[in-house]
Amino acid sequence: METSSPIKRKTAFYKIVLGLILVFGLVSFSPASFSGFDGSSVFGPQSAFAEEEEDFGGEEDDFGGDEGDDFGGDDEEEGEEGEEGDGEGEEGEDGEEAEEDDKSYLTDIGPAKDHELEPFTFPGIGNRKAVWLAAQYHILFASFILGCPMFVVIMEVMGARRTQGVRKSIILSNVFLGVLIGVTIGIIGEIIIDIHHGVLYGMWACAFGALFVSFLNYFHRLMDVRVSSAVGGVVGAIFAIALTPGAMEHVYLPGYVSAFIIGAIGGMLSNIIMFATADFKFERLAHEITKVIGICYSFTALTGGLFVLVMLVGYKGFMNYLVDSFPVLFMIVYPTLFILETIVMYVYVYSWDPLNRANKKGRHIVFGVILNVLGLTLLCALDGPATFMQTPPTPLNELPNIGEWNRLTTSTWMPLNYHRLVGNGTFGGYLVGIIAAYMYLWSNNKEEKEYYDWVGYMGNIIGVGIMIPLPAMGYIFVREIYQYDATIGMYIMSDRESMFMLVQGLLVGTMFSASNIYMWVSMKRIENAERFFPAMKFGFILIVISATIWFTPRRFFATMMPEPGMNADMVLPDNLAFLALMVSKNTAAFALVTITLVNYIFYTIATRTGKIHWGKINPLGIYVLIFMGFADIWLLSWMGTIRELSRMNWHIYKVFKDVTPDKFTPALADAGLFVTMIVWGFFIMMTGIIWLGIKYPKMQKQKETEAAANAAPQMAE
């Protein structure tokens, strides 16, 4: 067989290549001349497809999914054709480009890629106020459902008959109460006496003292309260010393003494609770408040969802960064805790009557303790991103290299946990006062008025008792902020937010004053309480003076130095400048707390030693309860506003810049008006929830009873 020469083969190859290029060029560059020719059958994509690519900017990346595969597939066929022609020349280069373009389907999202959407702005209020509104409502409802269950469980314990199952559950509830009390007293010890690791000493001592005494009390040992206190103090101190870091290596007498005292408190309370006589009023109080909590839980979930949606619309980039910074928290921990808390919440609410009828009250109390543990864990978990935004871990250049746990546990994380824990308890107590006041005003018979007068007394006792250590929690939080970056502290105390702090001081002073007024009015219906009135009158004078000092500013313009349009003369005279110093402020705060504590002790002694005429309280006391609840709602919202605005023009301080039009700190009047609007909205919603949860069922039950009583007897046939 004759073979062709290399020269002939080479010439034939060039002819073929030149022919292919000529035909391809005619088809590609003169589509009108070949309108009836189906070029795809031989040469790949039709000329019409090339026109579509030009219409979309000539980028094949604009097509996604299956469409991108169709177009890429035809280009691959071109490459295959070139390979059949030995893959040389220009066609080989086109084939390589096509192969690179083929990879676009991995990231291609279709025509939406080049569709630039305009940022959405909530009409009328803007993005920041929309987020502000949703966040405030969510925090207010969440504070109520986290604050009230802490003492609702204790109220339920006090109202339960001491069956064997109840006594078992009391052991668990006493340990839970011991942790709360131990942490609170430990923080106060750290601030006032400067006890190192005071929180740990207090928590371990009170928890283990309560556990050991409760266990022995279950078997009816240590029935004497004084012996229980001594045993609780010794056992609590031993465990606190063993579990507190460095306590065994170095003798630290203040820590040991505080551990013994706090352990003794835990032992004493455990004994009192274990052997207390059951009072059905406590059971009724806990049950009615739980009905309101159940409704508020739904509002908490709704407002939380609204908050997330508003954030995703208004601040999508920031939300992406925050979620990427805490993937385990937002994707695993938070959903798990929320689902578990929801399940336990509804089990606790709806199993109340069935478990009571089945004589399994102890199980219901255990559900309540578990609910509180889940709620407090969720609170601490979400405080992590909040403090990360305000005080991110330093050095900031190492932030991408640290783990999620270190991002969560910032320097202000535990102080904020303490502050919100005590603040939520205070909030819950005062809202119980609102519930009592409403129900007192809505009641017509004597028995109901007597009962709700007592509920108001309990709400005030809880609110005032938990509010007393609240300034200490705020102090330790602000101290950590100053230690982190004094610029933030100065911005809060002396610069743009100084007038905000002035309003906060005014609210705190007003609440302390109103609490003392309620105690004064309430004591007038107690026999033999007049012996405390002279001391209380003198205390009122000191309270007014202390509150005035607390909210007296150094200057009456909201900057470090006066700016254009500000009156530079709006400054305290030099002879009164000492009133604005922190020494004066701390002294005033200490006086407010101390006087309130003294009056609180007088009030407690009077109720224990004199006969109380329930239902005969001066109407002023009922309206003071409503006022205190409203003021506490306002205070909680305002404190949250101050904390959030302290980041200045940063989403995350010195990490994520806020470049939106709302990055400025609003004026005091604007912020005050907006917060007041939020507070009134929450107040009105809570009024409706109280009516729906307590009053309406009572009305329906009363109508059914009256209908049954008035029903005419049926004649027998």
C-alpha cells in the first residue's frame, strides 16, 4: 500500500484547518447570510446564542445551573472537534479558554448575579430604630419570663404540702437558690470588702451548705435552725476552700470568713424552706403568675423572630459576620437551649393541675428548677455576643486566630451576666406588683382584695429585696468597661451619654424613693408599726438628698467640652463641683441602698410582729405599685439603650465599623421619646396579657357559676 509523503500530509492538514477556519468565520461573523443554516449540527452553538451572550454582557458566568452546563457543553464539543484535527492552531487556544469558562458553573448564580438590589430602609423610622424597637420588646418580654420563674418556683415550694416527693424536690430547689444567693452576696463582698474570688467563695459555700443541710433535713435531722446554720457554714466553707483556685495554697482569711457566713445563710434558708408550713396563697400566686409567663413566652419568641428578620434586612453584612464569629453558639447551642426551654416551659405551665391531682407536686417543682437552669444558661449564652460587640478580646489583630469560647468569654461577660440576673429578678418582682395592683382594682369582693393586697406586698418584697444589690452589679460592670478601655467609660459618664446617665440616675433614685413610699403606706395598715415611723421619716429626707446627689451632673451639656451652640456657663460652680465626683456618687448610692435596707428590715419586723389588715391599704399604695413597675420597665429599656450606644459608631467596637446613616448617637430628646413609646407599648401589652391570663378566666368562671345557680330546675316528665 502506498503511503503519502510527509510534505503532502502536512499540506493536506493545513488545507483542512484553513477550510474549517473559513467556514467557522462565515458562520460566526455573518449570521444574516446563514439565517437558514443550522450551524449547531456541525460547529456547535448557533449564532443566536452568541447574540444572547452579548446581550448579557458577553459573560457566560451570568448563566447558572443547567443552562450554564448546556452552553459549556457546546464549547467542549468545539474543543473535541479541535482535538480530532490534532488540536493545533487557534482552535486549541479557544478550547483552553472554553475549559476555563466551563468551571463557572461552580459559583454561577444566574442572571441574579448582576442584579444589584437597593438597600432597604424601614419607612418612617429607619433601620436602626426598627432594630431598636424589635430588640427592646424582645428583651423586655425575655426579662419577664427569665425573672419571674426564679421566685415562682420558691413560691410554689412554700405553698406545697411537705410530702416525700416535695421534700426531695426541695433539696434541688434549695441548691438552685443557694447558687443565686451565693453569687449575689459574693459580688457584693468583692466590691465592698475587696474579697478576692468572692463570687466563687459565695457560690460554692452557699450551694454546698444548702445541699448538705437539705439532705439531712430530708431525714428530719438538724431541725434546729441555728444548728443548720452552723453546719451549713462549716460544710460550705470546706467545699469553697477546696474548689476556689489558690484558696488552699495561701491562707486567705477574708475569703474563709465570707465562705462560712454565706454557707451559714444557705443552711439557715434551707432549714426554713424545708420545714415551712404550707400556705395555699403561695401556690395560687405561683400558678397565676405562671399563666402570665406562658402567654409572655409566646410574645418573647415572636419578638425574637422579628428582631432577627429586621437585622437580616437592615444589617445583613454585620449579621453574617456575627454568625460566622459564633457558629456553634448560633447554629447548635442557642437552638438546642431554646427548644429545650420551650418544651420544659409548656410542660411546666400545662402540667400544673394534672400533677397536683396525681399528687406528684415534687415532679412539677423539679420541672420549674430545670426551666430556670435552662433560662439562665440561655441568658449567659446570649450575653456573650452582646459583650463581644462592646468589648471584643484584645489584641484585636489576634481576633481571627482565637477560638469561639474566647470570643464569648470577654472581660465584661460575667459582669453583664450578674447585672442582668439581678436586674431580671427585680423586674419580675415589680411586674408582680403591677399584676397585684390591677387585680386589686378589678376585684369587687373582700376576699379577692385581701389576697391581691398580699400579692402586692410579696411583689414589693421581692422587687426591693433584689434591687438592693443591683447598683453593686452595675458598678462591677462599668468598672470592667473602664479597665478594658477608659474611652468607653468616659463616653458613657462624661461625654455624649452623660445626659443619658443623668436620666438613669433620676430613674434609679425615683424607684428607690417609690419603694420606700410603698413600704411607708403599707405599714400604716399594720398594728404597732408606728414605732418605726420617726426613723423612717428621717430616712426619707436622706433618700431625697442622696437621689439628688446621684443625678447631679458636673455640666449640663452632653460633651467633654462645649461645642458650637452650647452654653459654656452650664457648669456647676466650683464650690459644688464635689457633688459630681465619683466619691459623692458612690456615697449617695450607698446611702440609698442602706436606708432602703433599713426600712426593709423595719417593714419585715412590722409584718411579723403586728397584725396586718389586708385589703385596707391606702389607694396610694396600689398606684405606687403600678408606678414602680412602669418605672422599672423604663429603667430596663434605658439601661439597654446606654449600653448599646456606648459602642459609638461601631457595630463591634474597633472591629466592625458602622457606616450606615444611623451611626451617630441620637439626641437625648429623640432617644427618650422613642424609649417612652416602646415602654408604653409594652405596658399596654402587659395590661392586656394580665387581663387575658387572669381576669378573663375568672370572669368566665363566675358567669358559669352564676348561670348554674340561676338555672331553673327541670320538671320531670
